[in-house]
Amino acid sequence: MDVDKALIHSLLATASRAATMGNMQLYSVVETRTAEGKERLAPLHFNQPMVKGAAVVLTFIADFRRFTHWCDVSDADAGYDNFLSFTNAMTDCMLFCQNFCTLAEEAGLGTCFLGTTVYNPKGVIEALQLPRLTFPVATITVGWPDEDPAQTDRLDISAIIHEETYHDASDEEIKSMFAYKESLPENKHFVEVNGKTTLAQVFTDCRYTRKDNEAMSDGMLEALQQQGFLQCPPSTPTH
């Protein structure tokens, strides 16, 4: 079922009231509705079915291009081609994105956050024709839900709150924090079907491996350099 464009735009307009660095609004969003557009994006998100199945795919962009362009035409010397500026734009973008997700769910829509956006940034950049000083940081699929699944587990809030200074938990405290998650039948099933002995190993050995993390980190750094947020490292002198 289609989601009215006016509704999406109204929610995005309200979401833009999110806190923002210096009131610069360092974000953009690319709205994909056509089958052709979703077809281009799907492989970049490992062909997760919600990309083609959702009514709307929203790619949230950390965007210093627009503000820098304004500076350029306003006789102002912009210095935003650096990693700090990317961090500021990414923070702005994620605040905007989360505001939208909350508002969308309050309106009865279903959303799904795709973390794969930063796994394949070069492909997303190419597919969406993103210019210099922009970078994709999140993708949200949006539609009218046809089911009401149970909420996934979360750590108890006591594991998250620290009083005054950070409390580095003891081994026993850590075990207690994750005990409920480990006890859930579905998580025990994950351990069994993956041939592991602990739930943590499912994460480290199967889902988010060191090899994949390092490879995707390299790709992200290359994309940040390509988009102008990282300068080329100085050449090593040879003797």
C-alpha cells in the first residue's frame, strides 16, 4: 500500500525541528519510490526484502554540501572539508532521522533501520549521485505494517545509566546484564544453529566479524576521502 508523499514530507518537516549544530541543518534525505530506484539500492543492502517491498525508502544524508555552497556564493571561506565536519553532519543527520522514525511510528507507519548503508557507502553514493561533502549514514524503509510483531529484547536500563562517572562493570555484573538476553529461546536457537557455545560468539564469529568490520572500515574511509571529508595522508618520505 502506498504512503502519501504529503504525509512523508509533513513528518520530515516536523522531524527537522531536531537539535542541529549551529542551526546549520547538516542533512538531506533522498526519497526513493520507483521500482527502478529500489532495484538499484537493493543489492547495496544485501538484497534485504524490505528494500523492494517497502512503499518508500528514505536515505538520510550527512550534508555539508548545501551549507558550503551557500558560503561559497556568500563570500565566506568554508572550512568544512574535514573529519570533524563529517562528525557534526552525521550527528545532525541521525538526530533528524530518529525524530522522523518516532513521528512515523506515532502516525501508524512501520519503519526499518538498515545499518547496511555504511557498509556500502560508495555504492549508495553512486546510486544516488551524491556530490562532494555529502555522505549516506542511514536508510529507513517505510510502509503501512501488516503485522504487529513482539518487541525485541533490550538490556535493563540499569545497564545503561551511569551515576556521575562511568562504572566499568565487573565480569559478574556483565554476565548478569546479558543473562536475560542469553536465556531467550530464540537466542538459544541462534547459538545452536550457528554451532557456537555462547550468544556472544554468534556476534563475533558470524554476524559482525573482525574481518568484515575491518574491510568495511577501509571502504568507509575511502568513501570519506572521496567525498572530501578526509584529506589524503602525507606521503612517506623515501631515503
